[in-house]
Amino acid sequence: MLSSGSELRLLRLLFCATLILLFQADEAKKDSKSACNTCEQIVDNFNKAFDRTAKQNFGGGNTAWEERKLSKYETSEIRLMEIVEDLCESSSFECNRMVEEHEEHFETWWFKKKTKHPDLHKWFCIDTIKVCCPKGTFGPDCNACVGGSETPCHGNGQCDGDGTRGGNGKCRCDQAYKGDFCLDCIDGYFNEVRNDTYSLCTECHLSCKTCTGATNQECDECKEGWEEDEQEACVDVNECTNDPSLCREGQYCLNTEGSYSCKACDIECAGCSGPGSDQCQACASGYQDVKGTCTGLMYMFMTSCLSVIDFSMNKLLPF
């Protein structure tokens, strides 16, 4: 029988071994995704080089000699080698390793399989070296993603590992959707259309936290800054009216939909209830209330002086 100290050490050992296995499994999934990405990049570069070399040795004339020369070059080993040489950047270790390891497969496809299997990605990445899966499938056995391979995640998300030999097939839902199958709506959206295989989530009215429809009368719950009125519709709360002390001295409160903001008073004001010198609660130093508007003393002096100047047309100069 093990002592308590030995049992503790054994438990620690088992725990560490479990963590290592989980880490290795996770890294294997990442490696599987990475291998597929590398293969897809190789195929993409192959297709680009194939197009680039299509008429590389064609002089532009129409002679029978040029046509025969081009025909030979199109399927030649020389052209294949030129394409293969440009598949990877010199600094890309994984790309160069994969090309070197499977170079004979490119030769096989080029000389024997190209006509029957024109899709190089399918023939090479999926069927031959088996680092990728068809779209809508994932994992070592290319199992169908949640929602089926035709519409992974019911068209409302991305399947983890989609098209690779890695991943777990779970859905990462798009904005507005949630749940294992990406058929449910997050707060702020409602199901405009919903069945077992399709869901369309539409945004609620801006006043709703949750809702059953698009108007402010179809809110299940109002957002903060909104409240339910007598008609059970969510309407804006005027925070400025409810609490006049929200803003600091020298500012006034401006109500906005669902919220409020504090704005600086005009320079003429010592406290105000809104924008403009006619909204002052009191005039600042150097200003005086003239018919409900705080006006500068210099302005008042100049106006007074100008008003006594009489031109020949008996018309006062405007200030």
C-alpha cells in the first residue's frame, strides 16, 4: 500500500501527464490546420506560375514553328521545374519542406493526372497527401461540420477546422447569432425567420435590450436610458430633466437618445441652461444682461457711441 506522500506524488505525475497530452492534442490540431494552409498556398502559387508561364516561350508570331515549340513547352518538364522553383519564399521553412517532401507528386500530376484531375488542390492537398478536407468538413476523417457540409453552422458562423484535418467542428457564430448551431439570436436581435435549418436575426429597435419585433412597442426589456410608457413602448428618459445636477459648474446638460452629455456654457455665462448667451443663468464678469442676453461692456459702449453719430442721411451706423 502506498504512503500518503507517494500517493500525492503519483497524483501530481498523472495530472502533469494529462496536461501534456492535452497540450500535444491541441498542438496537433494547430499543426493540421497549418499544414492545410501551407498546401493551399502552394497550390495557389502553382496556379499563378502556371498562368504566368502559359506563353512564356511564345514570340508573338503565328508561325507553325512557334506553335510547335509552344506546344512542347506547355507540357514539358522544363516548365514544371520553372513553376516548382517559384512555389515558396526562401524563408518559408514549412512550404519548402512540403514541396521537397512531395515533389514527385507534382510530377505525377503534371504528366499523368492533370487531364483527369484538373483541380490540383483536391488531388494533391485532399486526396493525395491528405492535409486538407473538402469545404464544410473537418478533422482527420473529414467529418461534416455542424449544420452539414453544404451550409456549415447553418450559414451563420464558421466551423472550426473547416476544410482542414484539424479543428473540433464547433461553430464560431457571426455577429447577432449564438448557440451550438448558430440559430439563436443574441440580445438586441430577434428571429425574423426561424426553423430547424435556417435562422435570420434582425436588430431590435435601438431602445430595446431584448425584443420580439423591430419597433419600440415590441421590446421585452428596455435598455438603460429608456423606460416603458403607458402604451408599453420604450421611450427615451430625459436625464437632464430628472436630475439637473448631472453636470459640473459651467456646463449644461444635453439630452440624447438613451443618454445625455455635458456641454460647456458660452463664455458670457456664469452658469447656463443651454447653448448661447441668451441661455445664461447669470452673466460672467465683464458682461451684462441686456434684454435677456449677456452682452460685453465694450460692445455696449461702442453701440452707445455709434448711436449718437448722425450722418447726413440721418441713418445710424450698424455695429
